[in-house]
Amino acid sequence: MYDRLRADIVAGAFDAGAALVELSLAERYGTSRTPVREALRRLEQDGLVERGDRGMRVRTRSPEEILEIYEVRISLEATAAAAAAQRHGELDLIRIRRAQAAMEATDTGDPGAMADANRAVHEQIWAAGRNGTIVDLLTRLNNHLTRYPATTLAQPGRWTEAIAEHQGIIEAIEARDAERAHDLARDHMTRARDLRLRIYQDGDD
């Protein structure tokens, strides 16, 4: 139930701010109210739904929220990259390089696949930092961003730029240059934030 409702919210089957009534959802998905209630509880933790005056609803979107999310994400991504530079092992590098190669080979006509490939690179860098708290927090932040489905990577020139930025971060990690890895990851995510705001302002999200 959780997976189905989450997928529909992310896909835009429910408008931002739409009421999520347990009985209606139970009928829609052919289940009882108990799994619906549990799914809504988990989705609230994920940041995809929120409590309104009349019960649960799809969380609304705003440029202020984008800024809040990226303010934290930029800091955490930079910290994760620095930690990866300090703590990675050879297997970590293999996994990061493999994810980067898969990203480079991704079909640029498929925005969903592009976003997945990009996220895989980031997740391998997080894992190499060996800090479970950072991984957990970044995962939660990514859940928030799933409500903004248009990927920044589909913007003209961003895909090639992002791959090059990843390459620089990876090279800094390999060299165990924590300061450079930190700064490059910070700049990488700052550009992503600026693009995300532009997409929102243009009404494409």
C-alpha cells in the first residue's frame, strides 16, 4: 500500500494540497483503512504528506521549501564527500566508478533514468563516507525532492556539466583531498539548487 500510494503521489496522480481521505483511498486501492493509515503515517515521515485542517493532504510546494531543503543538502553532500575522501576503501572507489560509468552510459532521452543514475553516484559517495546518520538524512531530503519531479539534469547542458562535476569530486576522493572534495560537492549542489529554483519559477515543476 505504501509503495503504491507513494508512487502515485510522486507521479502527480494527486495534486499538491489534495486531501487524502482514508476511506476514499481504501476504496481506490481495494484495501482496508488500516494499511492506508499506516501508509499515510510513513509518507508523513518521508515529507510527502502533511496534516491539514481536515486531515492528511499532499504536501504543497514552494520556492521557500526548495531553499530550505538545499540549504541542508548542500552542507551534507559536501560533508559526505569530504568523509568519503578520508575514509574510502578500494571497494568504495570501484563502486563509485561503476556508478559514474553507468551514468555516462545512460539514455539522455529518459529523464527518470537520468535522475536514477545520478542518484546512484551520490549514494555510493555517501556510503564511502561511512556515516550512517548523513546517509539517513540525505535519503530523507531526497524523498522531499521527489515531489518536484522535473529533473534538473534535463536542462540544456546540465547533464554533461554534472558528469564533469562528478568526475572532479571522484578524483578528489581518490586523492584523499577532503577539502577539495568538500568544495566541489558544495558547488555541484549549489548549481543544482539554482536550477531547481529556475525550473520552479518557470512553472515546469
